[in-house]
Amino acid sequence: MPQSDEGRDLQPGQTLAALKLWEEPEEMFTCTLCHSTDTVPYASELRDYITNRPFTVLRCHGCGLAFTSPQPEHLGEFYPRQYRRFGSFVSAVLQFFYARKVQACVRALRQRGRALEIGCGSGWMLRTLHRAGWQVVGNERVADTSVSLLPKEGIPIFVGGLEALQPFPQFDLIILFQVLEHLKDPLAVLRQCSRLLVPGGTLVVAAPNLDSWQAKACGRAWFHLDVPRHLFHFTPSSLERALDQVGLQVTSVEFHSFEHDPYGWVQSILNRMKFPNNHLTRMLMGMDGGTTSVFSRTAVLTISAVLLLPSVALSIMSWMAGSGAIMQVWASKRNQVDADPVESRTSDPVW
């Protein structure tokens, strides 16, 4: 049973306010999406697998959006150099599946145009779009070696916020792949995306699904909670509500994710088995530093191999039920957004 920070049991549906932990008004949390202050604890005393610092996930009773508390002012320590820096084999597998997603996107959109990827990482998706004849621009929060290589391939990159772009419609496609949940103000970024899209343009958002089978089965052990890097935790309905608020209309929701869903089952089950938190992930990123025994490492790898096929089967069944761990939401821009004046599109993106 979840507990409060004082160690007292929290009954299902009981708010922290009911335990009188939040008696001061300034400590009340307001939902970013619906502005309700009625929150219930989803999970408490969640330990970050990198720093071991504790966090709580609270869920809005009104709209279902969940958020991590506290939200660190500076996130640098939670993104070490090794974060998502996998070995060559894992990187090749991920790159293969990412390329397939982009190819499917290109086939669905049919016509080439301008594309922006926010949080482009190593640029796997941008490269695939670029090869398909799209004009592409990438964005990252910080500069690193992998990002710096992209301009040499003819792919422009900018670092920091979207304020670096002139706020008028200039993109036919914007991609937020496993990024929205990391943002301190996701609604503001979605609003910026809406303004940057041409009328009828497409936004593709992929994010963990808090209403998935995987999340419900694994609870606090769910790999994709990933506190505090995941500052917000969406459901299909809360994400659709956010998109609607910024003038974007959801056109489809997909749940199949071979690159993330089966692995999420494996790591979450290992977490539930009381192995060190996200131990397999730390191993794949080279972050365990030899601090665990050979027996423990061997046990993790052996159990992971045994779990792989059942995890694929569980993933496929959850996709068929519309409850996959990763949702990919497609939305199109309406003709008018928040009554903002729409300037005419120019021939080149303006920086």
C-alpha cells in the first residue's frame, strides 16, 4: 500500500490533503491541464535509479493527468552522460524500429514538406526523413557530440527552446517522440508547435500511456514512470485534451511499439522481482560500474531472456486492446488557433 512521506498509509483514492500533509495553500498542486487542485497519490517514495532520490507521482482526479513531485529546478544531474547511450547492438535495433516508424509516417503523409523534430537525440528519425526528401530541422535541449554531427550531414540543428524559431506557420510535420513527458511545461510547448504548423499540418506525439496494461499491472515498478525525468504522465484522454486546448485535433491513436513496449514489460517485471531498480537499463547504458556481483548480472540477463517472448506476446495483446504502454497520437492543426493571427508561410524556415 502506498505511503505518505511520513510513512502513513494512503487508502485508495485518498488525497494527501486528507492526511493533512498539505495544510498550507502554497503547497497545493494545481493541474497544468484542467487547473484542478484535487489530486490523489499514484505512487510515493519512488527512487530515481540514477541518483536514488525519492519522488512522488500525483494524479489529477479531474482529468487523469499525473505529474512528478517535486519537480527539480535543475535536471542536469538526472541526465548523466551515459543516459540513453546504449551499445552498438541496442542502438542498431532502436535505429531500425525508429526508421520504420518514420517510413510509415512518410507513406501516410504522402507529400514531402518541412519537418521539425523536438528532442531529436542522435537524429535517427531526422536522417530517415532527410533521405526521403523532406526538409528537416532538429532541436535538442543541450549540445553533445551526436547532435553536433548532424549539420555535417546537411541537417540543421538548434539547441534550447523553440523561441529560436520565428513564431509563424512553417512546418508540415512536427515530431515529439518520447519527449513531451520530459518537459516542464508541455502545454506551452504544444501551443508553440501548433503555431509553427501550417494549417492542416501534422503533429505526431509518442509518450508512455499511464492507462496501459503495463502501467496498471506493474504499478510503482513500471519502468516508464522514470521519475524525475518524466515530469508528466499522460493517458490517451488527457493528451487529447491537451492537444484540443491548443487547437489541434486528434486524428488517430496507435499503440504498437516494438522498440519500447516489450522491453518495458521485461524491466518492470524485474523491478517487481526486487532486483535493483532498472538494473538491466543501467547495464545496457554502462552505468552499473561493476558495483553488482557477477551472479546478479547473470541472473538479470537470464531472466530477461526468459521474459522476452512472453513480453512480446503481452505487448501485442495490449495493442489489440488499445492499451499499449506507448501511445502514438496523430493530430492535425485546425484553421484557427486561439484566435492568433496567422502570417503567410515563407519559402524558408526563419531562425
